[in-house]
Amino acid sequence: MQEISHKRRTFMARTAALVGAQAIGGALPVQALAAESDIASLSAVEAVSAMRAGDLKSETYAQALLERCAALKGLNVFLSQDREVVLESARNADRARANGKRLGAMHGLPVPVKDSINTRSLPTTSGTPALRNFRPAKDAPVARSLFDAGAILLGKTNLHELSFGWTTNNLAYGPTRNPYDTNRIPGGSSGGTAVAIATSMAPVGLAEDTCGSIRVPAAFCGIKGFRPSTFRWSTAGVMPLTSVFDTVGPHARSVGDLALVDSVVTGDMKAITAPSLKGIRLGVIRDYFYADLDPEVERVTEDALRLLRSAGVVLVEGSIPGLVENWQVATFPIFQHETRLAISEYLKDYDTGVTWEELLEKASDDIKQSFGLFVVEGGKFRSTKAVYEESRRTHRPALQNAFRRYFRESGVSAIVHPTVMVPPPRIGQEGDIEVSGKSIPFYVAMSRNIAPGSTVGIPGLVLPAGSTTEGLPVGLEFDAPVGRDRDLLALGLALETVLPRVAPPRI
């Protein structure tokens, strides 16, 4: 551990050598460590820079992260992990540097990967019993891009079974627990990756978002999450739910780290720099995103908006015609009709040896019930084919057009809103949620604010906005026009300097 201490002065001076400089334009300075010996608190940019420069051995860093993983095993973050393979991979990274080999942008960096993303070296279970022993023949392209850049697979993270929910209360593998209150959910479906990042088991990780599965856990765990524009990142080799909403994306503790991963995955290495916030226009849609909020979420959100105003941000009040009336009919019929076909094709295309029928037969009771109601033909709440086709043909395109028109006419860089209507519920609390005397369905509380971004396909960035009086994180989401991903990340570099820092969990 003294390896960092005696070289810290040199390490802090190596700003020109930062591996993330190409991704973030040198705008993110190396941050001081919470404690000089605590190398687990390094950002990805800092850690890779130190390893590339020789100030930190990859093996030393991997050992520190593995110790964190072991110490916090009770949070149930990982479904599979091979400690010796991680350490040997780290030693290989050290040998590559010693031998003068070309080092990648993620050299020696251990990365947790959501267990719905195919990896060769560890099983890909998608959190469901029928796939417990599935070993894909190839890494998913999105994972392979990180490994090709020098990243190391730290382990496969727990998730809501088959990604079909917002809690990560996985009945087959056990619930992942929120590190701010272990009796509460971390959000889902990418809860395992979010908890790994929040507790410094790793600085960045791969998650996946169909309808909030990156953003809800980021908000509930006090970290940063980025949902790219739909189709910007490859979804090949990833357990799907729909053809038009799914995307992979990163969790991290800094926007610079999100930008680094986005650069590696997309190959877009153009520098980004934080803009001045003075005069930046952000849209506030109160009749939709701010209605029926939990009082604590509302308080934290309004405090954050005041900070943005003080920094020179112009908050533009407005509305998006049709959003309140059409968000559900433009979203859920597509889920209901595409999930079975999408999963069936994945099972066949990647030679899982499992059929849809076998998958469903072995699934946990809650998934069987949910699929029986919403996904299986004849389910009580499954929309008709005509409703599905109307959603694909009319309602979703109309909502996309409405968002395009809103961005064009308002001139805002992004829409700002609370990510979720409520703080993290308790594990097992999946019925209606009471907010200020009003009963709100659980799925509405979780999905209302994040569903439009998925449905429309726009990029979304979640940043911590503060904490409730009980110490639970609250997230603020920034949604930008489709394709403006790098501009949104650049904006995030500025925003994270203004918004409150959420204290790490005391665990």
C-alpha cells in the first residue's frame, strides 16, 4: 500500500500522462485520494494512469479491489468471480508494461460486468436458474472492446432475474443490498454493478438499460450512470428484452470515467471539455417529471436546481405535448410483445442449449408470475397485437417527434429531472407506494421518469443530487437530444462540480 504513498507527488504531477486525456480533453484533474493508502478509491482514469506510468502495479491494484469484494460479500454483488484469474491477468498486465508492449486505454483495470452480458471466461446466467452453467463461446463485442483495451474481468454482477424488474431482489441468487441501507433495494436491473461501484470494489462497470436499469441503480446508490443513445453501443451477445429500447452503458463514480468507457466502446476519442455553465439552458417539465414526487426527493431536487441557477444555468419551464397521456402506451406494449421473441432468439443464437419453455419452467416464481401476466400470450395484462402495432407505428414515433420538436424549439441542452419519484424502497416492498397520502403503483414510481428516455432513445446521464434526511441518495437525470452523447458527457463534467457530493456508504 505504501507504493502509492512514496510516489504520490510524482503521481499527482502526471496530468499530461492521464490515459483519459483523449476522452476528457484533460479537463478532469487527478483527484486527491480520501486516504493515501486507499488505492481502491482511485478513479479509473487515475488508476490506469498510475499503472501505465509505473506508479502502481496492476497486481497491487487488483489485490486491493478483490479485498474490497471479499470484505463486502454480504451485499451479494457478484454471481461469479475467479480471484486467481483476476490476479494472473493483472500480473500479465505488469509484464506487458515491463516488456515495453503497447498499453491500452484501460490497461490493468478490473471491471465488473452485469451478468446479462456474454463473457467467455465466466458464465452468463442472466440471473436465472436455467442458464446457471451457460458459458458463451465469445465475449459480447461491448465487453471485448474493454478487454482489448487492457481491462480485466473482475466478475459477473447480480441483477434482477432476466433484467425484468427494478429491484435486483433476485429470488434465485439472492438480493443485492443497497450499501446505504442493507434492508433496501439498490435498484435494478443492474443493481450488482451499481453497488460494486458505490462501495469501491471497482471504479467503473458495465450495466445495461432497457427501461431504467442503468439509471435507477445509479440514483439509488449515489453514483453516476450513463445510458447512451439507443444503438450507439452494440447489444450483440446481451440478453435482450426488446428490439428498440435495449442498450449497454457504464456505471462510475466520475463523469470522466464514464467518458473513458464510452470512448473505448465507441472508438470516439475526440476530446471533451467541461463547458461554462453560465447561460446553459436546461428544460424543466413540471407537469410530468415533477408531479407526485416523494417530499424528500422533491426537496433534494429543488435544492439541486437552486445550485444550478446559482452557477448560471438557465432553467426553462415548459411541457412536451402528449407525454403525460402517452408515455405508457408508447412503451409497455412493446415490452410485452417483444420480450418472448427476443429472449428466444438469444437462447438459440448463442447456443445456450436452453429453450424458452425450459427457461420459464425453471425461472423464479416472481418471474413466472410477471411473464404469465405481461409476456406470455393470453396473459391477463398483455396488450393485443393491434395495440402493440399501434404503439410501434404511431405512439412511439409521435413521442420521438414531440421530443425532437421540444429540443429544437426550446433550445435546451438537456432536460433535467429527478431520476425516480421515490427514495429506494425496502427489499420486498413491491406493492403500491404511498406518497403524500396518494397510492402510486410500484412500476409507476420506478419507471415514470426514466421510461421516456428509453422509449425515445435519447442519452441520459444520472448524477447524485443529494441525500434524504435518512441518508439515502437521490439522483438527478439529464436527458439530451439523440446522438448528443459526448456533448452530454461534457456537460456532466461541469455539472458534477456544482451538484452536492454524496458521501460514500459507511460500510
